[in-house]
Amino acid sequence: MIISPDEAILTPQQQLYHTVVGALHGWHSKNPKDHWEPHEGQALIGKAVFVNNIKFIFVQCGRKWGKTEIILYILWRWALLNPGNSCYYICPSLKQAKEIVWKSKDRRGRSRVQEFGPKEFVEGIDNQELRVIFKNGSFIKVDGSDNFDNWAGISPHLVVEDEIRSFRAEFHAVMNPNRAVFDAPLIAIGTPPEQIWLDRDTPHPYVELAHEARDLMMEDGSAFWIKRPSWDNPDPIIQKWLAREKIRLIRKNREYEWMREYGAELVPGSANKVFPTFVADMTLPHPSVIGHDYMVNALNGYN
């Protein structure tokens, strides 16, 4: 038997959870296009953030894997479930951030970040500051890491660093201490870089950060690292495009590019050898839901 939200005995916090998460997943919409469920890799990231409360998450993924979608979901869900929170989406440059999530639209014609969730939650959109302001006092701020010195002193509740391979190491050094005030989670995500080593003894900052996350995950579980290829995305349009792209690159003897850009492997440019300490993939369980056990029990099948 399925228990409706009206029949279930829920606390105010559980009611808020159901309202927000149900809206973001489109549980109550009669239009199938409004229904959204994460694919396996996306679900693992959501579980790390919302169920396991991990504070450092590194996602090593191929292009067109679906990173923007899960990032926007996490930003909206965090902002709406935590009143008065400051959430930051940051790209290497402001121009890049604008192009990826502010000016672009999804297949339904919605603005990526401004309209990801129902407008009923939104107090206003600040197009000058690139800020989505919610009625509960939270906001999502879109920005670039260009002037990294200007980031000193802010107190974020959640930080997303997208296209992490193009960030300068100085930005992370400035931003990371800011997280201390609210113990803010950091999600670093992107495709591996072409250059693995800056010099003989210095790995690329992407490699260093990924290695740190994986080590912490295995040592004490305080971080979460995941590597997922582009073909994890079940979207049939993406799958068809990837099949053509693989043939094209292999015919041009650019298998290394296929492995790096779509397989998410650490492969040097124009080489065919994977960086040895990162070859092994982690076998991780697939959660059936991004949520909390008490909601699964209370709603008995709603998600």
C-alpha cells in the first residue's frame, strides 16, 4: 500500500523534505517530462552529500556524463532544505560559468540554474550578480574563479567547483579555508586534464586533489571519490553520439583522447598509457534512492 503525504504522519522537517524533493523529482506532475531520476553515478554523488554527509567529494567523469544536471539538483535541494544558506557554483572563469548554467537552456527550454526547480520557491533572480534568491533566505551564486584573491573571507555553506581541471591551484588555496565557518561541503567535478604532471615532481592540481579525495575515502571515509565514464549516461541521444565519436577518434589514432575525455581516465596527451595509480575503478553500491530511510518508510514507495 502506498501512503500519501497527507496520510503519513510527518514532522515539519519531513514535510519540507517531501515538498522540496518531490518537486525537484517531479513526483506530483502528470507530465512525464517533469519526472527526473538520477542515473547510477549521479545517485552515488547525491547519496554522498545528502545521506552520508561527506564534506569533500571529487567526481572524475567523462564529458556529457550528466554532471551539470546533478550539480544543479544538489544546489537547489541544499538551498531549499537549509534556510539562509549561501551556495556557490564556480567555474574557472565567469564567462564559462555564464555559458554553462546561466545563459544556456535544457531540452525543455528552461534556464539551467534559474528554472531548474519550481518558480514557487524563488524570491527573485539577480541577473547582475548571477544570483538565484529563494524565499527561505538561501541563494545560489554563479561565478568564476578568475580573481581568486577576491574570494578570501566569504563564508559559504556549499561550494561546487566545476570544470576543475582548469582551475588555478591558488583559487583552491584561497577558497578552502572559507569552508571552515560552516563546515561547507566541497564538490570538485570535471574531466581529467591532458597534462598530468606540471613538471617531473609536481602533479597537475586536478590529479593531486583527486588523489587526496581517494586516499581519504579509503583511509577514514571522510571524502568521496568516484570515476565514471560518459557512457554511464543512459540518454539515448548521448549514447548514439558517443558511438559515433568513438569511431571517429579511433580512426584518427586518438584513442588516448577517447579514454581521457569520455572514459575519464588519466591519460597524457598523445599517449596511450593510463596513469598507473588511478587505473583501478572503485566498485561502489548503487543506492535505490537519494534520500533518507525514514522518508522511504513514511512514504512507502513515493520515490
